Amino acid sequence: MSLSFFEAHLLRRGLKQNGCREIWVAADIDGYAQSLAERQALSVGQDYRLVPISLRNGVFHPKCVYLHGADGDVLIVGSGNLTFGGYGKNVEVAEVFHSKEHPAIFVQFADFLRALKKRSDLFCPDDAWISLFANHADRSGVGAPAGASVRLVHCVEAPVDEQLVAAVARTAVEELRVLSPYYDADAGAVRLLTARLGSRKTTIGLLAGQEEQSAYPFKRSANQVSAALVVVDEPARRLHAKWIEIEVADKGGVTLTGSINATTQSLCTTKNIELGVLRTGEAPTWLRWTKTKIPARHVIHERSLPGIGSRFMLHAKILELGVLRATVLPAPKSEGTWRVTLSQVNGDSISFSAEVDASGVFEIRLEKTEGFDFASGLQLSIERNDESARAWVQNEWLLELARARNVPTGSILRFLRGESAEDDDLSVLEFLSSCLDDLPSARVEATAPTKTAEHEPTKEQRIAIEELAPHATASIAANLPGDRKENRIQQLLQRLLGRFEFDLAKSSEAHAGADAASDGDSEESTDDGSPDDKRSSARFERAIDRFRGFVRERIQALAGSSKARGLCNVWFVVETLFRSRQQDSAMDMRGFLRHWLIETARTCRLARATDILDERVFAITGVLAAIAIHEKNESELVGIHEALEDYGISAVPSAIRCREVAVSSLLPTAPDILTAFARVLGAPTRRSEAKAVYDAVKSRQPFAKNMALLQTSDGRQLAEIRRSGSSPKVRELQRGASVCPMCYKGFSRQFQVSLERLRFAQCVPCETFYFDLDHISR
């Protein structure tokens, strides 16, 4: 088993990309043990469950895949391991069945799983997958007639060779043909099957160019055993297919494929767990067998004793609220005190003692383990005297999240580690867009996570033993609060956004350091980038636009609430961090900041006690103002002042904390941000001009000079009426009105646009001048 292959090729590019929510991998204890050395397997226990299985004296050896979906189920039974070789590099065989075409196969697969669960010599620390997929298979095959010509065979209850003999009972066998990567040293299984079938001859399959790499001992076999080349597309590939054909007198045949090697252990006993497909009554052969000479030599494979032996098998998972639950098999031999170590890929670890009960289980509430519950590739090891065992840790909290909402946990964790690809970034954005109603309304503080090996040397953390003491109850998990999936989503989002804040600050520092180390050349690169870069940027912009659209819609619907403030914070953190990682241009970042400031000011108001959102509004105002002053763009200050009036800011704050270094790094120089802020408040706005004009008319005072509002067509007409000695009709009116309250005529589109943009417009039919003075006085 290769978890690296599985994660890179099947998990990310196939299963998760196509929306698979629940993934189980069940593997023999030896393959499981080998996988523990794959420290690049970063999704195990977070995107999928991995369960070790062992038998007392055999190997858990079936090779099958079950896919369950809304359009029906698919079962694949073959010879390939969960490796690169098993999925393409080797010569393998696989049978693929769809529930709509072969429903009887699914009934038989359910029977296989239930028989498996009854095996007394099978050690499986988590057998939930057995019932889960047995139920799926039952539903897919409900009402199906018994399959006659194609059926599953297994050795859970009876050896496979006995089932082969029964399949050709009372029929003369002409020839037995075998293609297998492994044989007994004395060819015992093949000789026994030949005798039981009464076959007149036996043929062993070889691959061209690999004749002497066969494991069959021709020299020790009877004269009636011959060799044949089996034609395959690429004979240079390694043989790993298991294929047995029985040709009978009427030129019909029986074909067996699957996981069953031509060895005594696999074919002639029930010690292993094997699964195959038996086809009867069909053509005598599906393959092309060409007679060839007997090879002079054969390969002898080293064999190790199968089964659990004297070993212990460990399975571990983290439940909600930091509960660590582990099973140590076989029990009760595992009962007693063990030294336990929980370790991350980077070397950080915690150690403690645990008491394993007579059923082989221990549970402990882990305290002060920030970083471990989201760590990838987490492993647990136990030791006692000369005995030890190790296991991947399954994070049930994240696994259940993925099942509940199809949370892209792998993409989220890779994003937080700074290892994300573009597809991961897009997945995180889409996930956040789908969870806006679950986002927190409270302020989001930046919490520094546990330091990793990048910051300090590998060490063992020691924590007080009372913090690790087991609960007095029989099961900690049973006494936890209800595991409501919506609460899990909210907890994930809270912690995720806290990490976003921290990562934003961390990436900002790196960005600022890079700017300080540059040669000071402020000209932007003229390199347009490769076509791939352009496509990538376009995908990112589309994704961020979708996210922004969802956020704006929710903020506008919740305007004025604490939830809206929380969403504005989330929007800022997410888009700033993504743009920083995307290495957006200064112009793109400035455009986003202007957009964010205006939208936040429209929907939120200054808090009574300054919080993070207020600090961000202050800081972004100062940064954008400083840029506008540097570029001598006074009109930009007017727009910023408009936003501040909407937000309720009328005075310069005593101090401004510009905590986002990536944002302050946009500054072309290092001006005094408080001074820039004061310049903004000194810039005349359309609101302030409208108020001044309105007050002048009502108090019969002269207009101030050089007012931009009086240079408009409506403004010139208002001034002309004043100069003629008449009193113009003026009234207040808030935006959104569609009918004149004086003449009851509908407002024109031009009137509504003017009122929106200038806070001032005239109703032509009744010659009334309307002013929108909302949010001017604070």
C-alpha cells in the first residue's frame, strides 16, 4: 500500500474532486505498518479513514473498490494493490460491475462482508466500514435474482479450490491454465488443484522476455505441466495478475480472477481473506496462450510468516473536544500500562502514560494541545518493555465535518501550511462562500498557533499529568455535548479564521521584509506572464469575485448588525490573505481596499468601544489617503471622506494601529498616517456641501464661494432663484423615494441618479429642490 500514490492520484484528483464525502481504506497490518514510514501522507486521518486488519495466521488480501453514489454503485474486484504498480505499472486484472447491470454481485458482496465480520480470527479495531458498505450493497442488489454465470468467490468460509472443483462437477476437465506472480516452492497448490479437477494437462502462463522471472518450479513438476506465453499489451511490465482458467470437455470454461495467488495459503485454505470473480459457461479462454519451452530457471520468493503473530495492532482517533481514543489488539493481552507518544510530522510531540483496559481500549482527554488536533500526518506510538505499536491518528472531528458538509479539509490544511496548490485555494474560497451564515459575528482575534519546527528545534513537550487524567466515566466521548454538525462547522470556521489572521500577519511580515530588501525601484514589471499564469489569475479573480459577491449580499442583508461587522472582518482577512499569497499588484490591492472601505462604511457604523473593524477602517483610510496625497489625487480624498461620514467618523483618532503590514507596504513613502487622516476629514464632500447649501437657504444666508454643488445644472438654477430675490422650495428626502411628496408625480431616473450621487436634485413638475441629508450630522 502506498498512501502517497493514493493521495496524489486517487484522492485529490479523483475522489475529492468529484465530491466524495466518506472514504475508507482497509489494509492488512503489514501494508499498514509500511505506510507509517510515508511522512508525506498528509491527508490520512483527515480526508479518509485508514483501518489496519490482521488475521491470526493469514493475510487480509482482497483487492477491491466500492463506490457508492446517487446514480448507482460500482464494485471493482481485481489483483492490484493500492500502489502505482497496482493501478497501471504492473500487468493486473480487474473486473468492474455496476449495480444496475449486475445487482446480484452486490448481494454477494454484502454476504462476503457479513461473513468477514463473523471471523473469530480477524482483528479489526474499527469495523464500522463493514456494516456501512454491506448496507450499501444490499440496497443496490435488492430483489436481484441469483447470479449464475458470474459470481463472487471468497475463502472466508470455504477454500477457493473447493469452489472451483464444485463449479466443474460432473464435467471432464481438459486443461488447467494458471497465470500468477506467486507459487509454492514445490508447486503444491497447482498440483493439488490439478488432481482434484482431474485435469489432463496444466499450463503455466509466462510473459515474453520474463520467462525466467516466473516463480513456478517447473523442474519439480510432473511432465504434463507445460509453459505458454500470455499476450499482453506491454510484456515488459511486472506480472501481478492472478488468473485461472479451466477448460472443460464441451469447450466451455471457467475463469477465476481477483486476489487469489496460486499458493496453498491463498487457494487451498481459509487462513487468508481473498476475493475473486468466477465466470462459468463462457468461452474456454479470454487470453491468448502461445506454447513455449520450459524456462531453465525460476525465481524463489522469500516468505515471512503471515498473521499478527506476537505483534500488537494499534488504532487511534481524536474525537471532539480533544478526546484521544485508542484500541490495542489483541486484547486482553494488551491490558496494562503503556507509555504513549503523540507526534507530528515536524517532530513536536507529547508523551504520557495510559491504562489499557481488558477490552484493549484507553481514552484520555488531551488538554493544551493546540496544533495537534489540526496537524496532518499525526501518529501515535505506544511501548511497554520490549513491546510496541504505532498508528496513524484518525481525526474524527474533521472526518465527520467532511461528511456533513463536504468540507475540503485537505485543501484547508494545505492552505494553512502554505503548501496549497491553486485548486486548494479555490476549494477554500468556495467552502467559505458556502458557510457565510455560519461565520462568527464576534470580533476575530489573531491567535498564534503552536510553533512548529521551522521556528524552534524538535523537542518533547511535557505537560502536567493531571491535565491528561482520564475521566472517571466509562467513556469520555459518551459524556461530551451533542456533536451537532453545525457547531462543528462554526468551531472550524472560528479556528480557521483565527489562523487566517495569524497567517496574514506572518505573510505580511515576510512581504514587508522583501520590500525592505529590494532596490527601491517602484516601477511595476512589464512582464505579462505566461498563458498559464494568465489562466491561473483569471480563475482566481473569478473565485474571489464569487466570494465577494456572496459576502456583500449577506452584509447588505444584515446591515447594522454585529453579524455584518463580523462578515466585513472575514471579507477583509480572506481577500487580503489570498491576494497577498497570489502576489497581486499594488493597483489590484488598492482597488480591493477602496471597495472594502466603501462597502463596510455603507453597512456598518463606528462601535462605541473601538474594535478590530474600527481599527481596520482607520488604518485603510490612512493608507489610501497617504497614497492619494502622494499622487496629488485630491478627488480620492473626497470619496474616502464620504465613506467615513457613512461610518460615523468625524474626528481624527488618537492613534491608528496598522496591523496589516502587507497593506501598509503599499505606501510609497512613510508619511504620518494621522496627518493623512486629518487631510481626509478636511476634504469637502457632497454631503457637507448639500448640508451647507440647505442651511444657507433655510437661514437666508449667502452661499459659500466655489461650491461644486452650485456648478451643476440644478445648483445653478437654485442660485439663480436666490439672486432673483425669490425663495426656492427646499425639502429633505432620503434616497430610495420614487414619488414626489409635494406633487405626487413619479421621480425620473435622472432625478434618482442625481440624488444618489450629489445628495441634491430638483423635481421639475413642482420645482421643489430635495436634499438627502441622512448621516451628515453625527
